[in-house]
Amino acid sequence: MQVHKYDVVIVGAGGAGMRAAIESGQRARTAVLTKLYPTRSHTGAAQGGMCAALANVEEDSWEWHTFDTIKGGDYLVDQDAAEVMAKEAIEAVLDLEKMGLPFNRTPEGKIDQRRFGGHTRDHGKSPVRRACYAADRTGHMILQTLYQACIKHNVEFYNEFYVFDLVLVDTPEGRRPAGVVAYELATGELHVFQAKSVVFATGGNGKVFKTTSNAHTLTGDGMAIAFRNGLPLEDMEFVQFHPTGLAGLGILVSEAARGEGGILRNSEGERFMERYAPTIKDLAPRDIVARSMANEVREGRGCGPNKDYVLLDLTHLEPAHIDAKLPDITEFARTYLGVEPYTEPVPVFPTAHYTMGGIPTDIKGEVFENSEKTIPGLYAAGEVACVSVHGSNRLGTNSLLDINVFGKRAGIYAAEYAHGAEFLPIPDDAMEATEALLNNALSAEGSEKVGAIRKDLQDTMDLNMQVFRTEESINKALSDIAALEERYANIAIQDHGKRYNLDLLEAVELGFLLQLAKVMSVAALHRQESRGGHAREDFPKRDDENFMVHSMVYDDPSSETAGIRQETKPVIFTHYEPMERKY
């Protein structure tokens, strides 16, 4: 057993992981394990901005930001967490500025700000300029800036190390983390990283869908590892479908395009969002815009030969303005669709973008073992986590803010915990589960191909669990997933080597995706209402009396619903009572 000892081990080197590492690295000996080179993490794909009530361009306040976050999340947001995020947003942006992030500037030299969906002034009266940005490459700039800061603080990175298990041990005080088990891609060897604190920052699981803005690597590893270790997952039915993915591809076209004045139009040339959200129109929250677009297509007002998309119109904007503010996304339209945004509208349709649910945490980033008790020493931040600042629908730019605010908090509290804790002994059988997982895949002699099963999973999730759902469609997804699990037990992989065996890793990741697709579908089946990103056509209304609670799902073979037990956790309220969502 190869054992490495660190005070804090962080799993994942995207924005949340590196922001945590900057804090813990200055306070404790820290290692970051990542299956990608850090600057290839998916945070780099975020385009439009990071919001904070700086009031550099027009009047703003953190209270308005809090309200927008809560209302945008359809009141399933934990309001204490939303207040923390909105208050600490200003410092989070200034932290990045001091680290050297090249934000766009106003003529006076202040950080420039622009509009984004769902962000308003004076509790919903009109749109507000709150998003701080670096053209349409904000996530890329954040990732580069955080990596440079990590290097400055001598954070130790273990690149291309795949974490496949969390080591939890029983103590008189309850379960505590002792470390993680990781697979080294370059050698095929297993390593144990012993730690006093563990932080999960592994990102989302968008690859359960076919049409997605997510990279190939976003397979929900951290969520699945937590779930397999008996921890709950929270609010997994809520997936954000970003309104503007390039039609047929899912490649993201940032909301910044609408923030800069882009207009959504149907086949009749109508600016249809005026009917769905008359006050803020194309800048309504993403769930509302995505459903509106899908509805236009369903009612026959879609565009193209198959009438299966709508158009994002930028042609009324000056080419120089487009080049200055939206250089990347316009190049995407030219490269992938052959469309010139100066003169032609861009075909777009909703794409699976963000998982609102994940590993449940409190505002320190500490992970819940159940609805009442946390596990000291175990933390999560970013898209893998659910501190529930996003509720049932995340506002644009709140994700880059989330990773910086709660990544920072997780790093600070993980280091503080490590200072007062001892290393727990690693059990002799710590690697057994991972060894069995890998050996089963390597020795399998079945007839099924991993890629074929993954495609069929993504197809059924696109068809049955996308923007609109019903009991019938969810049950169809669950039935398909059960059949795919049987096929997965009969897989065979081509590569049986030890070094750089991506065939093996994709087989393991497919197991994670199958499990999480089932979790999402069971949670969606139980939530018999429509709220945020979860739209049940058989239950079209929001039901606060029965469902103003967080979903908490557990792995439980005795459960009759696909081996998953469903419980709930109360939503935390402070100042804002639920009301009708009008925009």
C-alpha cells in the first residue's frame, strides 16, 4: 500500500478545488488530486461572468442579490447560505482582482459589470448590471488566475490521479474521513492519501445527458463515491438546462449574449419572451427561458427544416461590440454551425448545463451524514456540493461565485479542523473495494461495449428526463436504466494494460453515470410538482404545502424504488417568504 500523508487532501482542481487549496495551502500541508491537468478543468468553459453587488455601473446591494438568488431558485434556496454568498461576493471578486484576474474595465478603471438573467434591482423591478466579466472567457481567466496563486503558495498537485473511494472510519464520535484511494493514470498503481480533512470538488455529472455543455470528464465521480459510502445526495432532480446551446450540439452560447442585447426569436420573427416574462424578457431565469423555448418548438413555431430550434439574434448589435464582448461564442457559431453572427441569427436550443443538487453541506462546506448531522473533517464545494444557494434553479454567474465563496470557506475550515485533529489509521482493507472495481472491469469477458451503453443512457435521459417530465417518462427512464445496468454487468474492455488505460477509466465512470441517472430519476419521481428546473407536466403547479423541502436520497437495497430511499430536509428561511415568481 503506497501511503501519502497530508493534513488536507482536496479532490478536484477546478475553481472550487483550487480556491480551497489557496486557503488550506497557507494554513496546512495540502495536496490536490485531479484527473485532469488543473487548467483543463471545466471551470474554464464558463463564459459570461461572476456576479457581485459592487455597484460600479449602477446602484446595487447584496440584499437585492440575495433576493434574486432565492426567487430565482423558486424558494428552495437555503436563505442563510444565499445571504453568505451575496455578502461575500464582493470580497470574492476583489480577491481575484488582487490575484491578477484581468476583468473588463469601465472608462474610469473600475471592474465593468453587465446584465445577466434573473439579476434585478430593488427586488425585481428591472434588470441590473451585476456580472463582473472578462469578455466571454471569465471561467478560463479564473482558472488560470487560481492556478498561478496555487503555485505561488506551493500547493502540491497530483495530476491524472483518479480518486475512486473515500476512506471513512468509525470513531467513538461517529464516522470520520481518514483519506482517499486514488488510481495513478501513468502507472496503473493505487495510492492511499491519508488526511485529517478531505474536500470534494469534483464538479457535476452532465454527461448523463447526450445534449450537454459539459465536458467528457464530468461523470459525477464525487457524488457517486459519496453515495456509495452511505452518504445522501440532495435535490438531484434539479438539473439546469441552459437555454442557449448551439442547436444539435449543446455547445454553450453564454447568457452574456442576451446580457449584451441578444434577442430570442421564433420562426415568425417574434421576440417570444415578451409573452413569457414581460418585465425582463430574454433575461428571465434560465429555467423559464428554457421552458419557453421548448414550448415554442412544441407549438410549431420552431425554426429550421425540422422546426426544432429557435434563433438568437445578435444582428442588431455593432460588430465591434460583438467582437469586444463576445469573441469566443461568436467564433463557436462560425466554426460549428457555419453561421455568421454579424448578419445571421444563431440556431439555439436548451442544453443540460448544471446540477443544482449534490453532496449536502452546511455553510462551512461540511458534509451532512443525514438531514441533521454533519461529518467533521469532510467537506465539499462547487457543483459536486449542495449548500443550496441555487435551490431548484441557479441564476447565471452564481456558479463562478459559488466556487469562490464556498471553495474559500471549505479550504479555511478544512485546514482549521486539521490543526486540531489526528491522523486516523487507514484500515487494512481500504483498497479492497477499488481493487475489486478495477479488477472486475479488467477481467470482464462480456459482449457489451462501454460506449454503446453510455450512448443509450444519454439517449433515454435526453428523451425522458430533459426540460419536461411526466411520471410515465420518468418510469421509462428508470426501466431503461435497469436494463442498462444488466448490460453493464456484461461489459468487456479492449485495453488490459496498466499505463494510461482510459478504456478502464471510462468503464468505471459509466458505472458512476448509471447510478446517478437512477438517483436523479427516483428523486424526480417523488417530487410531484413543478419547481425551477424540474417541470412535471402531470403536476404543473408548484406545491409549497407538500414539497417545500429538500430531497435527500440514500443507497438502500431494501427500498422498493430502484434500491433508493427517499427522505427530506427542511429548507432554511430567514427573511423571504415564498411568493409567485413573476418576471
